[in-house]
Amino acid sequence: MYAITIPEPGGPEALVWAEVPDPVPGEGEVLVEVVSSAVNRADLLQRQGFYNPPPGSSPYPGLECAGRIAAIGPGVAGWSVGDEVCALLVGGGYAEKVVVPAGQLLPVPQGIDLATAAALPEVTCTVWSNVFMIAHLRPGETFLVHGGSSGIGTMAIQLAKAVGAKVAVTAGTKEKLDFCAELGADILINYREQDFVEEIRENTAGSGADVILDNMGAKYLNRNVDALAVNGRLAIIGMQGGIKGELNIATLLGKRGAITATTLRARPLAEKASVVAAVREHVWPLIEGGHVRPIVDRTLPMSDAAQGHRVLEESGHIGKVLLTLP
């Protein structure tokens, strides 16, 4: 088969479309013929040599895919060859074929075409696990998501609105904020021109955000705590703003706040299967009912994955960037 390889870490040009050995499904796994994958920021870090895949996993980038089951390994039940699926991956999505643990498979939701389904696994699993399974966002609470126009952000807005939360977003342009408003965002904050802490306080009568989903990490750490409501929960899922920051413990204590930080990639199989099952139970009906939809900025040939990486690095996109195979 062909896959995007990374012979040496570097810029987008480090991604090379090359012939590699076919993967073979083992116990509890299926082989998926890939129709599409999606670009995630973790893929950019892997390309740069900063986020290597866990030992024993595929060396190729790609944390999600959609396609058809081509073969089934021993011990797999409930799936058949030919089933159309999308999947959460530990890697290997930038390829013509990928092996997937059966617990990380999802059926393609009704009303969503197969290629577009690749835009769903990573964002739905990330948002549902962090915002709902860990931070327990409830109806009537205020939810702030940084990077509201990103793939994660556009899904977070829709899911939070679907459960009856008040949604605040940050983004860097009017175009992005307008799109967030179309998805249901109530509080629109241009982080280039406004202080999100002040805006959250002003729009919540001084109480703050009950849940914050943060992709920035160190740069926003203290300001996120400042923006939290009493009993607020901060969920950190990225480090675009650095890995080391100072935290005012007194402020956190005074708010009886909680901070969690998670990734999906390195979690044990059972944990990922639990997240995927929860997404299938809670999110898939919202998608099939038309309340939530994947947002796709553009689609590119998988062999041109380098261009997809450039798009994410330039941060002009809204939603997901997909990579497709003929």
C-alpha cells in the first residue's frame, strides 16, 4: 500500500507519499481500507519530531479515518467485511489501509457521507470525553471554548448548545466569530482585540465560565483560572501556547476550581473504547437528528498532505481539513 511517511522530521515537505508494507489485523482488530482521513495538530507535532507514536503503533500520521472494513482479525464480533466505518486511531490514518482495534470503530452516522465521516472521530471523542465525561457540563452553565472556529471548537459549540449550555468562544477574526455565531455561540470574543477574562465576566454578571476547554496550555493558564466561576472546571487539551506556566494556587483555591489535562492517543485501549462507546450513545443520535454536523473547511488529496499541514499552520481554516483517496 501507499502511506504518508516521515523519513526525517521537518516542515510540510518532510511528508512523503511512499510504498510501505500492508498492515495485518491481529487479535481484536480489523483492517480498514481508507477513504479519507483528517489533519490534526498532533500530526504537525509528529511531523516535526515532537510527538512520536506510542511503541508498537503505526509510524504514519493520522489520528482518524473513514473507510470500509476489508478484513477482520480473531476475536472481533459485531462487524463485517464491507461495513462503512469511521475510527479513532493511534496513528496510521494517512494511508490506504490501517489496522484499528474494534473498540475504536464507529458506524458512519445516517445522513453523513463516508468521506466526510473522517471529520468526526477525533473531535467528538475529544469534546465528549473532556467537556461531558470529565468536566460534566450541565444545562444552563456557561461554557468557554478557545479556538471556536477549529475542528474541536466547531464541534464543542454544537454539543454544548445541544445540552442547553450558554457558549462563549474566542477566535481571531470577524469571519471566524460570525461562523461560530451561526453554530449557536452566544458570546463572541476576538482575542486579538478583547480580553477574554473581562468579556466572560461582563457577560456572566461577574460569575465566570463553569467549564473552559483550552487548547493553548501555558499561555492561558492563569487567565483561564481568572475566568472560571466558583466550582469551575478547566480542561486542557493542547499546548499551542507553551508547556510551562505559573499558576496562582490561591485563586484556584478561592474558586474551588479543578484543572484536568488529557490526551487521547496514549490512553489504554479500554479507556478509548469507553469514550468511543459514549460518543456512539450520546453524540451519534444528535448527528443523525440534524442537531450537530461535521464542519469541513476543505478536502485535499492524501498525497498532498503537506498542503493540509500548511493550511493548519496558517490557521485560516474553519473546521476540519480532510485528506481523501480516489
